[in-house]
Amino acid sequence: MGIVELSFLLLLSLLLLWTMYNLPILVKGLAVIRSHELSEKKASQGDLPSFSVIIAAKSEEKVIGRLLDGLLKLDYPKDKTQIIVVEDGSDDRTREICESYAQRCPSLIEFHHRDLSENKPAALNYGLRRAKGDIITILDADNIPEKDILLRAATAFENSGAAAVQGQTCPINLQQNLLTRLEAYNQDSWFKTYLTGKTSLKLFVPLTGSCSFIKRSVLLECGGWEEKSLTEDVELAARLITRNHRIHYAPEIRSWQENASSLRQVIKQRRRWSRGYMETLVKYASLLTQGSRIGLDVEATLIGPVIVGICFLTNTIGIYDFVSHNLNVGWQLRTVSAATGLLTLATFIVCGAALLYQCETKRWRNLVWTPPLIVYWGLQMVIAFYTTLCFLLRIPQSWEKTEKTGSTDSARQTARPQDEAFYERIRQKHGSRKATIAVARKMS
């Protein structure tokens, strides 16, 4: 067996092991989604925690107004809510818009302008130093939170006992074009199923940078966000694990946000995410030596983009061999290749099945999106492979924000049918310092 064949075998073996590890997590996530399994633990009726919502905004005039409107309509005691907007480097009307909201609601909204433009994690740390709430909430400027988001977050913290909670982000521009649809179904079929399985198995749940909630005391203990990281959310999540803190995924906590709508933005976004995962993988490689299940899972999660890049490479080599017949394919290579192919097919089947259960009733028509999704995953493989090469060659990459268009569609109307009754119940207690988490638990 030559060096090329041996290298191909090693790459396929790594891909096989990673698929064998993650497939049961996906299956568990699908089982939980199918059964609508929820915790039976009852929430207590005590004082609600206070929240500080931090928003980092730079040139967001198309979307920042609707976010602030949504925050002003939250069904949560105003005396337990602090909204901090940190704006820097804007070349549009973002500062003017934010200042107008702060002037209208000075007791609720704090606006801070910084002349020096850095990046999102630096802006978040600036806001953290001014936060007073028990729990820090992170929302991107293009978000529209559901009215009960803080109440459900308070419930999730009490029921889970976690140090951080990751909510679900839903696409507000689902129908804008093919890319926004594919990303939405990609999240439904893989990411949300994956996180559901991880939470159920008490494994590592990465933070996603928006609709995230962290106890302020824990965040201060960890030193805030790493300002040099391309994925400050994932880096923080890994750091939480090193300090024995747990992260809980709560899909009932929902916020609506834009999916990238152009190929250029998708590529930029995926490159930054993949590179950030790789850098965090190396930074916390010591977790492998701890011998803990959660430490192993952190590294298995962070190596994901590398594996996706390897998948592109192995597919390319396989096609080359099929066309040229120049590889010395022995029984070892055939066996590993066949096993990898079967497990990959099983993964596709689980992801396809997950599309059926993203609503309360099955939607068989969602299955028609499985073939386009496979093509979309192929694009992600190319991006991951290119990013892996850049990482290995140490080609620098800077933090780049994803441009927002302000596009919305009818996806915003898919809110839970019981929400109106839920909101009405909460409104009756709106002025009270004590709210009933039990109501939120019952309605969810």
C-alpha cells in the first residue's frame, strides 16, 4: 500500500470514527423531537431573576429598530430588565436610531457609542462591564425575540440548573431565496437535532452567539469574551466546560433572525465559523487528556469543520480512483470505505427524518428538500476544506460581520398557537415584582 493509499485509509478511518460517534447523538435528538419530551420538574414561584440584554451594533440601521421594538414589548417586569446597546464604527444611521430609543425609554435602554471600532466580542465585554442583571442575554441586531423569551429563559435556568442556556434561532427570511431556505432546513435537520441530542445526553452544547443566556457571575468568573477569537461564543462555551459549568439547549426559547441570503455572505460566515472552531479545538486540546466524557465531546464537536473538509477530500480521491483506477485499493480500504458510506447514508436518513418533526404535525413535503440539502452540504465541504488549508498554512483571517438586509416573510407568523393565551395570562401579572414561572412552564 503506497503513501497515497495509506493516507486515504487514515482519513477515511477518522471520518468513520467521527460518524460513529455522532450518529447516536442525532438519533437520540430525533427521538426526543418525535416524542416532544420535556422535563417534568416543576418550577417554583419565586422572585424572577433580572436580565441584562447586551446588543453589539455596527451599521445595523436596517434591523436595529425592529429589535428594540421587540425588546420593548417583552412580557417581563421592566424593573428586572436592562437593555444595553453598544454601537461603534457605524457608517449609517444606527447611532441616531439607537439614541432616539434611549431618549424615549431612558429607564430601560442604555446606549453607548464608541469611537474605536473593534469587533463583536470587544463590544460585548464593554456592555458586560455595565451590566447589572443576574443573567446576561445576547441578541444579534437582526433578532426579533418572542415576547416570552426572558420568562422562558428564567424557567430553563431554574429547571436545568445550568450556568448557560442556548435558545433556538428561527429564520425570519425563510422565503427570501433558495439559500435562506436551505440554511433553515440545514438547521432543522442537523443542528437543532444535534443540540437536542447533546442536551438529552448531558454532552457539550456550543453557544451560537445569539439567543444565548449566561449567568453574570459565571461570565465574570470566566473573564468575559475572548476578543481575539473568530467565534467568541464557541470559545466561551469551551471555557465554561473547563470550569465545570454546564450549558443547556432550550428550543422553547425562540428568537427570529436573518439567514445569510447571498452566496458571498454564506461563504464568509462559514469560513469564520469553521476557522473559529479550529482555533478553539487547538486552544482547548488539553481537554482530551482529562479523560472525561464531556471533554472528549468538546473536542469531537470542535473538530467538526475539519471532518467536513476531510469528507470533501475523501470524496474527491474516491472519484479520482473511480475514473483513473490508479489507487491500490486493498480489502482494508474497501472495508473502511463501505462502512463510512453506510454510516453517512444513515446520517442522511436521520437528518431527513428530522425534517418531518420540526412542527407539531408531520410535514412529509419537507422531505423534498433532502436532495438540495445534500448539495448544500457539499458546498459546506468545499468551504471547510479551503478553511482547513488556510488554517494549516496559518493564513490570517479577520473577524467579519454578516451583512443584514432587513428582509422578513411569513415565517414570523409560525409562532406557537397558544402564545396569545400565554401572553394574556402574563400581561395580567405584568406590574408585579413577582411573576409565576409556573405559568410559563405550564404553557410551554
